[in-house]
Amino acid sequence: MKTFTYTVQDELGIHARPAGMLAKAAAGFKSTITLDNGAKKADARRLMAIMSMGVKKGVEVTVTVEGEDEDAAAAAMEEFFKTNL
């Protein structure tokens, strides 16, 4: 299991466009990718679950990756967050 935390920098938080991109990126891996903002958890493959978290700018999100390709998935997710959020 791999875990990292990221503080959202995007002015709008995790809104529709990056949430859709995140779900699409997560779907490319076999590992289970979970987002946790302290109040809610969401499967990173589920757009509506990500949106329902209501993550705003400055909120710390913990990303947990578990599965057979977790090293590659964790690295890709960390890069995605740094680039898009």
C-alpha cells in the first residue's frame, strides 16, 4: 500500500473538470485508489464520489493506492495532483 498527502492549490478546489480527469486517470490502473479528506472518502474512479467530497482550496487530501500496480499508480496520481490541482 502506498499513501501520500496533497494540499489542493486550485482556486476552485476539485471541481468537475479535474475530477473527471482524475477519474479517467485512475481508471487506467488495476489498483484501488482512494481519496480521503478527513470527512469523506471516495473511490478515485467514481466522478460523482469525488465531486461529493466537496474539496476546496487548502484542503489536505490523503491518497491511498493498493494493488498489483500500486507503485506506478501512486507515482502517476502524485504527478496528476501536482500538475492539475
